[in-house]
Amino acid sequence: MYSIWFFITEPIWNNEFSHAERIVLWSEGKIYIPPLIKGTVNDLEIGTEIAFEEVRDGKLISCKGLKNLICTDYKWILTYIVDNHDHAMFFWHQHIHQFPTNEWAKPFKVIHIDQHSDIKEVTHGEYNVGNFITHALSSKLIDECIQIRTEIALHSLPKLDFADYNYILDIDVDFREGKTDKEIEADTEIIQRLMQDSCLITIATSPYFFDQNKAIAIVKRLLS
């Protein structure tokens, strides 16, 4: 998975959202999954294919995501940049099961910085951007998810015990929606401190939920 690009053509995963309604509105009914490449933030580009599609107020909303998913690092900490947020779980799974045995014994916690909880109830085995953390918890891939969904939660985050836990820092850039430059700067300082202490970083640009040009600019700022 992610070694080459592909399309999801069946009404499953993120392609399940409003699939029948989309077809009626002349959608092709498919979404694109870009390949993973090793690179830097300079390789971030918006792709040409539809990565997420929904129907809002009877109108078809087709959103382009990233040209490539990026594997990079932040101060030698492995970092993955994805478009649809549920892709992050694949890289959590890959990283956790490649961890040294003595480190793997420590519990894994995810610090989830996002406007959305992504813990919706799972029905009929579905897996998508709205419930992937539910899957990560129920499968016991991770031991806990610390939800950071507000400015207050971020700035009052208790001191974390990095000696006894492995922390995955998971960031959705839609957390920055509607914030001033001053607020973004204050958030960035806190998030970058968390990044330096994490064992893995995943960042989602979230097409449909956030403008992708702004998302790329925010990712570049975070990883500067």
C-alpha cells in the first residue's frame, strides 16, 4: 500500500461518503490515493486527481489532495505528511511494529491535534477519516488518544511523561481554521516542542475540510 498510486472505485472507505448521491450528480465515483515518496516539504504539491468528494446542500464538492504523500523527518524524527487523515493510521501501525522490543513495551499514546475527534462509531466495518482513531483504539494498536481540539486544550496540555510512554504526534492542519497569525505563532511553538519529544509525527492536510494551499503553507511553517 502507498508504494504506487491507485484509485478507490468501490463505495468503501472515504469513497463511501454520499456515493450514490455523487453518482447522480455526475461524479465518476472514485477517489485517488497518491504514492508515498521520500522527500522534504519542498516536495509538497497539490495533485490533479480528486482525493475526497462529498455532497453539500445538493452540490457536488470535489477536492484535490496531495500529488504525493511525503516521508521526511523533523529534527531526525520520522514524519509522514498525508492528505486524507485516515492514512496516518497505516504509518502508526508500520512504525509501532518496527519499534525495538524494549521500546515497544512502553505504551503508545497519540496526541491528536484536530478540529474533529475522528472517533465516530464504526458501522458495517467501515473505515474512514471520521472513525480511524476508533479503529486504532479498538484494535489496541494504541493505548490512548489525547484529544486536543481547542485552543484552551492545547495551551493547558499537562506535562507529559515521555520517559514512560511513546508519543505519536498526529496533527490535522484544520486545527488552524479561522485563527489569527498571532494565535498560529503561539500554537506553533507548543506543537514544535511536542514534535521534538515524539517518536513519530503524522500531519494531514485534509482536503474538503481545509484549503490545500493554506495547508501546505502551514505544514512548511511547522517543519521549518
